[in-house]
Amino acid sequence: KQEVTQIPAALSVPEGENLVLNCSFTDSAIYNLQWFRQDPGKGLTSLLLIQSSQREQTSGRLNASLDKSSGRSTLYIAASQPGDSATYLCAISGGSYIPTFGRGTSLIVHP
Amino acid sequence: DTEVTQTPKHLVMGMTNKKSLKCEQHMGHRAMYWYKQKAKKPPELMFVYSYEKLSINESVPSRFSPECPNSSLLNLHLHALQPEDSALYLCASSQIKSLYGYTFGSGTRLTVV
């Protein structure tokens, strides 16, 4: 059974810092990995999707990498802003095509 | 249209009420999902529909009854809920093999009193 761990569980940083959020998984036979952002009480907004054959994806200040051999993905946020404050979830889709979620990283960026 | 629309956004219901949550997508996705999410926890899968047929039921109590009337609509019928069922209910959709990932709605915040 796939297990997904996100580290750190919480992070509080000053505005402008570059951040790395980590997602590790136990079964490397994945189909894709998706990073989501969730604001309090809201739905999940997709940030980046990495297919199994890909190594990274970029969107604006966000960059996500995937290393299946080590069972790790990182989400890099450049020049963080207060508007980046949210919970970040990684979800991994395997053979069943049903995503397994990590518990998320709660990020606060203060001015 | 690249959205999943959920209605209502908020719902307060008594334990003897019957209500329904609705979810709609027009992306041509043939897999649709219901998730339940408690505060500070990840989403928890409840049901999966593939090609309008129920394919996964994660041992959800019968007071939750899903329905997929067509490829664009997904309903969750609620009856005789308990206060512990209060949560954020999320709908999602995807291609059958989730090739392009999952798209989530904004959720329905349900409070059972």
C-alpha cells in the first residue's frame, strides 16, 4: 500500500524566502504525482502535475521535481509572498488510478 | 470549461433532514469522486464512479447515498446524518486513467446540528 509523507508539517517564513516542500512515497510504481494548494475551508487547486516519465514541471515561481528511484518529490517556491500562505498537498496516483494524499504542509509567509 | 462546480457552498442540516450535494463538470471526464475532509486532515475517499457506474465504495455508511445520473453530474444524497459527519465534502473528476490528474471543486461545508 502506498504511503505518502510530507515534511515539514508546518512552515513559517518571512516574505521573500525560497522554500522547499518535500513529499516522499514508498511505492515507486506511480502513474503521476500532483501538487495541490488548499486555502482554509476551500477546495484543492492543482499547481503542478508530473507524469511518471517526467523529472520536473515549472509554473511561474513554482518548480516540482520527481525522483522515482528515491521515492521523492520536491516543490520549490521562489521568492515567497504572503499570498502563498496555504496548505500544500501532494497526491500520488498508482495502478489503481486513485490518488493517495500526504497530510500536507501548512505554510505561512509573513510580511 | 475546466471547472468542477459544487452546490451548495454551505449547508446546515438537522439529523432528521434529507438533503443533497451536487457536483457538475463539463470537461468530458468519465471518472468522478466524492471525498470527505475534516479539519487539518487530507481528503478521505468515499466513492468513485467510472463511466457513470459505482466502482469504489470505501465502506461509507448508508446514510450517504451517491448517484451519477449522467456523465456530467454527481450527487450525494444525505439522510439521518450525525454531528460527526460535519466536514468539507469535495467532488473531483478525472480521465479514467487520471492521465491529466484530478480537478477538484471548491467543496460544500456541511454542518449537522
